[in-house]
Amino acid sequence: MPHAVAVTTAEVTDRNGAVQAIERCKSNLELVESVLVDGGYTGQPFADSVMEQLKATVQVVKRNDCIRLSCCRNAGL
């Protein structure tokens, strides 16, 4: 479930928008230990920003991982 939502103008990248949302909602995210993102959020600068703001790691889920997770869940695993 999302813990923060940000609406930005078109020139703001998803990664920068996410960092802005984290900064703005930081007080409500104190218990977050890991941020699960899709492949659009790869890159050390984003991970560093999350670590700096939340002391949390970033886990990037690739499309193939999502398909496997869905198949496992549907199979009752």
C-alpha cells in the first residue's frame, strides 16, 4: 500500500518526485525499513536519497520477478 503520494509537474522525474514525497512525508514513514520499487527507480542516487531520508534500503522488482511472484501466489506457494 502506498504511504505517500505526490503530484508533480511534467518536468519532474518519477525518481525526483518520489524523493520529494519521502521528504514531505518523512515523519509518517519512520518505521519503513525497505522501499519496494519498479525498474524505473534504479540508480545509486535514488537509493542514497532513500537511505539518507529514511535509513531504509531500496529493493527493485523487475518485471520477471513480478510475474513469478504472481504465479507463486496463484499456486498457493
